[in-house]
Amino acid sequence: MKESIIRANEAYSKEVADLLKELSGCSDLHLNRKPSDQGWSAIQTIHHLILVEENAMAYLRKKLSFDPELKPPGWLAGLKMLLLKTTLALPIKFKAPKSAGSDKIPETDTLESVKSRWMKTRSDWTFFFESMPENLLNKAVYRHPIIGLISWLQTISFLSTHFNRHKRQIKRAIS
């Protein structure tokens, strides 16, 4: 179980690294340019993705510090996850949660700065999963704001699905 969590996290980290490598050919000016619909620039979208990961990690650390009684995820969590993934794949605009919304995102930044911050966040997740005790492996710990408690693999799946949704947004912003 732990190996599959670590592998899923590594695969997601590779997706992030591949995007950052692809964006390295763009200037900071280009990455900070807002699209014609006045949505987030590529850099702002990256900030949003980082904030979601940082907020999730902060939530998990705080929750686990209380040594809560945890239960395995039920079949309903899997169904809710499937619905969430399907919804995130649709071209529907959603309002970001306040904790990762426009008020928390700078107007401009550099790719080097966001890359450094995101790689640190990815490193924190890797360390977290590698050092996670066996008794937590089959537990639902992360509370997604919409679908509720989900497993570790579902958490990584959410981060990856969310990433892929915004990756399309990033590509539109730089095209």
C-alpha cells in the first residue's frame, strides 16, 4: 500500500516537473500576461496549484497532530471521487476557495520563484508519504472541501486531476 502511494506521488511530481520544464522556454513577462478573458495568468494559476497543495498539507499535519480516530475510506468516497474527477474534466468555471483564491495570489512573480516553492512543496509531500506510519496507510484523512474524507491515493488523484484541469488553463494563458 505504501509503495503505491509513493509511486502515485512520484508520478504526480513528474507531471509538475514536466510542466515547469515546458514553461522554462517562456519569459516571465509572457507567463505573467493575463489571458483575454482577464482570468489568471500562467504564473497566477501555478500559485493557485501550489496553495492547494500547501493548504492540504497544513490541514493534514494539523489533523494528525491531534491523533484522531481515523477510519478507512468507504465505497462512497470512491463514488464521490469519480464524480469530482468527472466534474473537474468539464469546461465549467468554478470559484476557487478563499484559501487558494485571487486574494492569496500575487499579480506577478517569476517562474524561478514559483518553481522553487512548488518543488519544496512536492518535496514536503514526498517526505510526508515516505515517513508515514503503517497504521495510517488505509485511512481517510484528507477532507476535500466538496466531497469530504478521502484516502491517500484519492488525495493524490485529486491533486493530479486538479493539476490537469489547470494545466489546460496555463496552456491557454500562454498561447
